[in-house]
Amino acid sequence: MSGLLLAAPVAAADKVGFVRLVDAVAQGQDKLQLVIDGEVMNQDGYQLGDVTGGIGLKPGSHQVAIRRPGVSEGLTRLVIAADSTTTLIPFAERVPATDDKPAHWAMRILRLKQMEPVTKRSATFVSVSQTPEHEVEISAPNGIWTRVFVKRLAITRTPIHYPEGYVPLRCKARKLPSIPVGEPGNYVVVLYDDAAGNLQALNLQDYKYLSAD
């Protein structure tokens, strides 16, 4: 041997899975907190529209709490698989008053699981907006717009025909942030409402198709 050091294979016990947070909670006060198995992930908290990188966790079951003052706590249990990423999109939903409790905002959590890898460029739209369905238009390089109907809490996929660059989006003639497209992959567009109820959008990239869990 010439002295070249070979990396030891990664033992199954050393492999991790990942959680990614997309903050879509417009209601409440102060910043959002993500707590996994009793540990606060970021003491500084998260603001509306923040997207984290992958937070590494051991494969297995984990308890997740998402908190923001003014909104009831959101709780979910995740089963994390090695080398896979689960995306959490917390949002707030108005709960009508009952005889026992006044109207209030409750935290809901949409979970997106990875599926098979992507070999082409595609866009995945997911909406946590209060509107039941949005009609979004995505442009091709020739300037032709294609309509994409995005139902609330559901996944809608469409091909991206741009080889690279910024893919224009719009909804009811209003521009949304363009999708920054480079190498083949799954480009995710999250639709959500801001505190005034106006539609907003943010982009993130994945290397696999996603499904609502």
C-alpha cells in the first residue's frame, strides 16, 4: 500500500435521517420554536418563511413539538429513516368557538415524505393557504404559461422545461417568486398566507419526489 488511507464504511448505527422545517405560521407573536425529543433546535427561533437545512436525527421514532405564543402547540411523532428527509410545514388554522372554548388559532403540521429520486427537473407545489385551491401559472422558455391547480394540503407536480435559470410564476396575474433552477431535481414551491391573508410563496430544492404524509 502507498500510505493512502481508506475511509471506513459507515456503520448502519452511524447513519442518520433528517428533518427540515418550513415556517408558515403567520399568526401569533414572537418567533417559532422547534422542539425535538424535548430539545430546542434553535434558541433564536424561526421567522415566517424561514427554511432550515436538514437537522440530523437517529433513525427511529421522535416526538416533535412546534410552538409560537398565541397559537396552540402543534405535536407530531415522526419515524425517521436513515438517509431520508422529512419536511415539516407548520401553519395555523382558525378553530371556531365552542361552548367550552373561545375561537383560537391552532397549530397544524403538514409532513412531506421523500419518495423515489428525481432524474429530470420538476416542480412540486404544496399549499397550506386557507384558500381551498389556487390556480398558479408556470412559464416555459417560449413564454407559454401552463396552469397548475394546487389544492390545499395536497401535492401537485408539473415538469419544468427550463434547462436552468429563473422560472417565472404567477397567480391571478400577480408575480410570485421565480423558481431558481439548476441541475435536475425536484423544486418545491410552498404556498402560504401571511398575517394579512395575502398569498406568499417560497422555494426549496429536493432530490426526490415528495408525498404528503
